Amino acid sequence: MAIRKIMMTALTVTVLLFGHSAAEAQQPSQDRYSLERSESGFVRLDRQTGAVTLCTEAERTLTCRMAADERAAYDEDLARLEKRMEALEKQIAGGTAAKSGDLPSDAEIDRSIGIMERFMRAFFNLVQEFQGEEQRTEPGTIPDRT
């Protein structure tokens, strides 16, 4: 029962940590952009990249469009990525994307499994050690593991 409790606690902490950092990465900072009123609408400044975008307000909606030079750079990147994608699709169709030499050998797989096995044994030995210390210590005290 204690092993299950430790494993569930570790899993919960991992999910909370990774979930929090993923949410932060997806949510832009409120301080990233600044809006200034101009004659024809608004100018939006991206404080991270320095990009300036012109925005207009129509029907209570703010619409921002890229400047001409930004749009040209965007189109160039898009064309470059499309070419790369076409090349990769040709490799996959021709069967050249995954050569047998790219796969790990049996010896490499055995070595990896051995490493994972040693890791898991060490982890479960620690769990058993904690269980033993838990039984030997008084309730409410925390064993010293420094």
C-alpha cells in the first residue's frame, strides 16, 4: 500500500510540474504586447521580437495584419518549409527515410534494457528502504535522508 502511495505521489507531482510548465509555454505573457492608438487604428508592438503590426478596429473587433516585409519573410519561410516537406514525403514514399542501419542493434537494445533494469531495481530498493524506515520511526516524524 505504501508503494502505491509513493508512486501516486510521484506521478501527481510530475503531472503538476509538467502541466504547469506546458500551460505557461502556451499562454503568452500579458506584458508581451503593447498597443498605441494611431491615426488609422492601433500599432501593436511585440516586445519579445520587436515586430510592429498595424491594427484596425471594425465592428468592435481588433484586426491586426502583418507589415509587408514581415509578410514577405513569412511567405519565404512557408515556401522553404513546403519544399522540405515535399522532400521528406518523397523519401518516405521511396522508402529511403528509414534505413535498417538507423535502427539500434540487438547489443544496443540489450544495453539499454540493462540500464533501465538497474535503474528500476535501485528505485524499488529505495522504496523498500523507505518502507522499512517508516515502520521503524515514530508516527509523525520524518526520517533523515540527507
